[in-house]
Amino acid sequence: MAVDEKKIRTGCPAHNCGGRCLLIAHLRDGVITRLETDDRPDELAAPQLRACIRGRAYLRRQYHPDRLTHPLKRVGSRGDGRFEPFSWDEALDTIADELRRVKDQYGNSALFVPYGTGSYSQLNGSQTARRLMNLFGGCLGIDNSYSWGAINAATPTVYGTLTTGNQRQDWLNAKIILMWGWNPAEMRDGTNSDYFVKLARQNGARVICIDPRCTLSAAGLADEWVPIRPGTDVAMMSAMAHVMITEELIDEAFVSTHCVGFDASQMPDGATDQESYTDYILGRRDGTPKTPRWAERVTAVPAETIERLARWYATEKPGVLYQGYGMQRRAYGEQVVRAGCVLAAITGNVGISGGWAGGLANQAPDGGVLWNSFPEEDNPVGAAIPVFLWTEAVTRGDQLGPEHGVLGGKRLDNNIKLIYAVASNCLINQHADINRTATILQDEQLVEFIVVQDNFLTPTARFADIVLPACTQFETWGIEDGWKYGDELILMPQLVEPLGEAKSDYRICADIAARLGLEEAYTQGRDERAWVAWLWDHYRDSRFPDLPPFEAFVADNRGVYARPVIQPAVAFTDFRADPNAHPLDTPSGKIEIYSTELASRDNPDEIPPIPKYINEWESPFGPEAERFPLQVLGHHHMGRVHSTHDNVDWLKEAFPQGAWINPIDAAQRQIADGDRIRVFNGRGALIIVARVTPRIIPGVVSLPQGAWWRPDDEGIDQGGSINVLTSSRWTPFAFGSAQHTAMVQVTREES
Ligand SMILES: Nc1nc2c(c(=O)[nH]1)N[C@H]1C(S)=C(S)[C@@H](COP(=O)(O)OP(=O)(O)OC[C@H]3O[C@@H](n4cnc5c(=O)[nH]c(N)nc54)[C@H](O)[C@@H]3O)O[C@H]1N2
Ligand SMILES: Nc1nc2c(c(=O)[nH]1)N[C@H]1C(S)=C(S)[C@@H](COP(=O)(O)OP(=O)(O)OC[C@H]3O[C@@H](n4cnc5c(=O)[nH]c(N)nc54)[C@H](O)[C@@H]3O)O[C@H]1N2
Ligand code: SF4
Ligand SMILES: [Mo]
């Protein structure tokens, strides 16, 4: 389709980067020669979608010499990474045969398409494989995400919904913004979130960043960095509540009409004798008042700082307490979500302009994006596992049931026997405890057949029996809406022909469907472009009634449709105005500081009905700290989207993989900046360069997640991949990832 000497507007192949930005591709002789970004006028109601460094460096990924260009089949044992070329026909015939064999032998619930977030552009990505499986009789489904395990489950226990966020332009009305474990300057959380925080600050908001690391957000967007010991935020939040209660800074009118569980006067029916939030904060039953002095010992945040922040947040209103997702990807991650929401509620910051309710915060009024609009169709198997438990479903699926979070009210009747991974590095790199997962996948008695479809021979692809080359998003048609804040739609026309023999994920699945007698059902006669036109109309019907006709939009080379946010929506305005006429979708209809639903779990030590500080299962306060005294956390990295872009030379140059360690911890270990260090625990070990810096709190090592696992002959990772250290233990209520909770030791490597 080469369109020569042209500039075409398109979306960045965002992967799961947290953003959605506009790129302008220069094309000559069927090759993309240059990428620029948004050139539209910049307006507050519809700001430019300016690309980050990853988007701007994309040509290094697009034309990378390691791109997969033809199918591969495994030779040697699984995981060795030795392959030989294979024809498309042989590859697709083999896959169709294996799908039929496993279905006949075990049933559809033995088929599995794992979590894989490499592409949300509809015609590329794992949704294309789910549609194939569902039309083939179904597969074991997945529920929840690696990203938001605890926050997805915990937010509705407070508010009965995930739509708890205002549109971001409303931040300009805030007087104070607490960026709590939130780093939008490095990890995108909606294109422009960092920009809106900057504008809010210019507008007079005080901005505080609470994070174990002095991130670029702390350094560039905030007035103050408050370093905190990881995993202890609920202790600090509880102490802030202590200050508010004892200094009478609570918004009593709001609490009395809109909340349940704050104190003995408003406990829900059947729980009148239970511990209220105030009981807990004042230590009336457990004997421990959650004072700032108590919290200082736990959190390492000075009591005076906690007092000051409590007073500011309770009196400088309205205010935003934005919860990042890193601190819920931890042991008991549900608690920090609930505790943050409770602070917002007791200060009366819910349902008002300039305030913020907390929680997941999909945007009002309609919840924002649709994510996958490409129709996957219903899954006849009907059972879905919490996504983080997939290795359990491999090793003991037939023992899992509702008590492990299995949806559909079912017990599983199978172990996973066939994995079809599309746009996923979660089989190895991104799941916890890589060495454990590698052992599981190496065993061909467990998973009998693995297909991986990717642009590169990733650590996950190295464990495949067949690897299929997917084309990039520049090589097929696609469409994307905003990541979490969705007021835009970006069209992604095909720019160039696929490299080598690569095909779109959609085309590959359609070709398999043909071999299973399902081609017509799968394609409905559409190619990629026709599906995008179909989806365009679907978006018009569901969210954007003013969307122009598809063909005209393509012909005009517009790239992005934006719906301006003139009057930013505020979540819970109706409920705020009249809680009886507009009750929440919680059992009481109110904000549940005390949750009867959580109480019914009958596990108060791990799932308390009011948010509590619970010491993590691996922590500086536990016995494991004797051998492994440092906390390690794997924040999301500027130079990558998870493991995607790890092989891009420009980004590696700009953001080399390194471990941050505080000078105090480094000195104890004779480590100097730039030294090679070994980071290890009972699960694994890796070698990485040390960056000695006071920008991280003592006692913590920070190791950006996503680097490709590169084990040497002894199994020591030379790539700096944090998941050789992380634990596959899940959070108790959400069954979510707790990959940020792990303890390690660090030593200097003799070079
Ligand atoms: N550049 C880039 N952007 C991305 C992504 C990416 O890979 N790269 N991934 C996207 C995706 S899929 C997601 S889900 C989001 C993830 O977004 P998050 O989960 O919010 O990102 P993290 O970097 O894990 O955590 C955010 C911050 O929390 C801090 N933190 C960790 N533990 C604690 C704690 O216990 N307490 C406190 N107060 N802070 C803590 C970390 O130091 C970090 O600075 O990012 C999205 N954006
Ligand atoms: N320790 C630790 N681990 C984590 C996290 C953490 O904070 N700490 N974060 C977790 C989170 S929030 C997430 S979302 C997951 C993300 O984990 P994954 O969903 O596995 O994301 P990626 O690692 O980016 O892998 C995506 C793959 O898709 C491929 N790809 C890109 N575009 C396409 C395409 O168009 N077609 C095909 N077929 N392939 C394509 C890329 O090359 C890449 O190999 O990681 C989780 N893992
Ligand atoms: S934020 Fe995401 S969509 Fe935007 S340029 Fe960066 S990688 Fe691309
Ligand atoms: Mo994520």
C-alpha cells in the first residue's frame, strides 16, 4: 500500500504504556523515515497528545535487526531457545492439530490464552486469540489484571463502583495534591496526567509526593518529597486519621450522612458491636493508638511530617489524594486502596470539584475507555481464574475453585495443557518468580504445547514450541482509545507492508480459524481495515456520537478525534447532593468505611472489614530480614513498557538498567556508584550495575521492572530482571499480584 513522500497521522503503538499519543509518520518508498508528534493546537479542553521518548524512538523497534520474520519451531528441549525456521502452512497446521487434540483429550478448559498486554490496537493483541478460542468452544478465562489486582477489587468495597475519578482538568481546582506512590512523570498514567499536575501547581496547588524513591515526579512536579518505607503507607494514612480525629478536623457533616463504619454511632446492621474505624485509629480494642509517633517507627516518616500533611490535607480543601498502583501491587495491597479512599471520605473530598475520591478512579461520567472493543464473543467454558494464579492452574488447576477466586461459580475440571500466548511476556519475564515458572514450563508433561506470537524472540518466546512472527502496529490497521482517561480515539492506518513473512495477530488467528472450519465465523468477511471501520461505528454508537464518518476521517488524515472537556465531570456529584435519592451500589448505599462484605469473609487478620495496617509477609520487621535485609521494588520504567523496548538501543542508552541503592546501604557493603552488584534471595539472583544515590530511602533497592531475563550457565540473571526475585504469593482478597513485596541481600561483585 506504499504511499510515498507523505506524512500520515497515526497513533503510537502504545503497547500497555499508560498513554495514547499521536505520531506523524514520514513515508518514503514504503519505508517510515521519521516520526514526529502532535502538531494540533494545544488547548486545555483537548491538549496535544505529545509522544514520550519511547514513541519518538519507535523506528529503532520497527526496523530492529532482530524482528521475527518467519515462523520458528523448537529444536532441543523447551526453554533452551533453539529454533529452526518453519513454513507458515506447517506451523498453522500443527497448531490447529494441537488445538483439536487437546480439546478432544481434555476439553476446552485445558486451553489458555494468558494475560498479554503488548497491543490494545484491536486487530493486534491477545484479544484476537480469545475470539478464536471462544468460537472453538471456549478456553479457561482470566479475570482481573497484573496492573490493578487489588485496586480493582478493593475500590468497589468502598464505593460500589470503579468510576471514582473526575476528569483531569478538574485537578486545576485543587488546593493540594498528594501524589501517593504515583509517578506519572516516568510511568504514563494517561497521556498528559503529569501535564495536568503541572498546571494545577501553576494554579496554586501544593503538591506532595510520597514515594520511597525521589522519582522524576517528586523532583519535577512536587514541592516536597516524602520518602516512606515501602509497604507501610496504611500506617501513615492511619496516623493522619489519628491527627484528624484528635484535632477535630473530620468533615463530620459529610461522614454522618454519607458514610458507614466511621464510629460506633454508624455501624451497619449486624455489626453494631464490631470495631469501628475510630476504635481502630484510637487503639480502643487493640491497645495501639495509631499516633504519628507509632507510625514514624513503622514508616520512617517523621511524626511532624505526618501531622503537617494531615492538617494540610484536612484543611486545604478541596484536595486530591491520588493513589498510584505500585503500592497495591504488594502484600495486602487491598488495605492501602481502602485506607486512601477513607481519608478522602472523612475529609469530605468526595463528589466535589477539586476533590478526589481515590480508588481506581476510572473517569466520570461514563467510566472512560472501552479497552478491547474487538469482539471476543462469549466464552462457553464460563470459568475464569484470577490472572495472577495461572501457574497454579497449570500445576493444580483441578484443585481450584471459588475459594481461589475462580469466577463462574465453578471448580476447574482441568489443568492448563495448551497455551497460546499473544503479545505477552508474562509466561516468563513479567510473572513473579521466574525460576519457578521456568521449571514449570520446561516440564512437557504439564503444559503440552505452547505457541507464542510476538515481534521478537523474547524470554517467553524462548519457551515456545512454535513462535509466530506478528507484524507491528505500523504494518496493519488499528484503533485505540485512551488508556484510562478516554476522551480521544486515535486511528492507526497501515503505513507499510509487514516485514518478512510477519502477519497481523488477527490474520494469523483467522488462518487458524480456517483450518478449524471457523473462518467465516471468525472474520465475518472482514479484513483488518474493514474491522476498524466496523469498530469506528461501534465507538460512535457507544461513546462518541459526534464521530465523523470513517472514510472521510481516513481521507482527511486527521489521526485523532478528541471530545473536548469543557466542564470536567466530577464523580459522585449526585450522591453528594442527595445520598438517599442516589445511593451507591454498596450494601448500605453509602461509603463503606466498614464493609460487611469483607466481614463476611471471616478472615479479619488478612481481610479486615476496616482498612488496617498489616505487616507484609516479607518485610524488614520479619525473620527473613536477617538473611535478606533490604526491600526490593520494581517500579515501571521510563525507557520501557514492561519488557517491551528493552532491546531498543537508543532507550537503553538514555535509560540504562541500574539498581538504586542509598549511600548508607552501599557503604556498609563497600559498593561504589557504577560497581556491579549481585542482588539475591532464596528465589534467585541477578547481576546489575549499582547507582548509589540518596534519591532512594535507606533499606530499599529499586530495580526497574521489565528487563529481559538473561540467565547465565549457573542460572544467574545477567539482564537485571527483577522477577527472578519476586514472589508468586497473591493478595488475600483480590488474588492479585504482590510483585513489589520482596526482600533481598546485595553484595559487590568482584570484577
Ligand atoms: N513508562 C512506563 N509507563 C507505564 C508502564 C511502563 O511499563 N512504563 N506501565 C503501565 C502499566 S501497565 C501500569 S499498570 C502502570 C503502573 O503504574 P504504577 O503501578 O503506579 O507504577 P509503579 O512504578 O509500579 O509504582 C509507582 C510508584 O510507586 C512507588 N512505590 C512502590 N511501592 C510503594 C509503596 O509501598 N509505597 C509508596 N508510597 N510508593 C510505592 C514506586 O517507587 C513508584 O515510583 O504504569 C503504566 N505506565
Ligand atoms: N516485578 C514486576 N513485574 C510486573 C510488574 C511490576 O510492577 N513488577 N507489572 C505488571 C504489570 S502492571 C503488567 S501490565 C505486566 C505486563 O506484562 P506483559 O503484558 O507481558 O507486557 P510486556 O512485557 O510489555 O510484553 C508484551 C509483549 O508483546 C509484544 N508485542 C508488542 N506489540 C505486539 C503486537 O502487536 N503483536 C504481538 N503479537 N506482540 C506484540 C512485545 O514484543 C512484548 O514481548 O507486567 C507485570 N509484571
Ligand atoms: S506514552 Fe505511550 S503512546 Fe505515548 S508516545 Fe509514549 S509509548 Fe507511545
Ligand atoms: Mo499494568
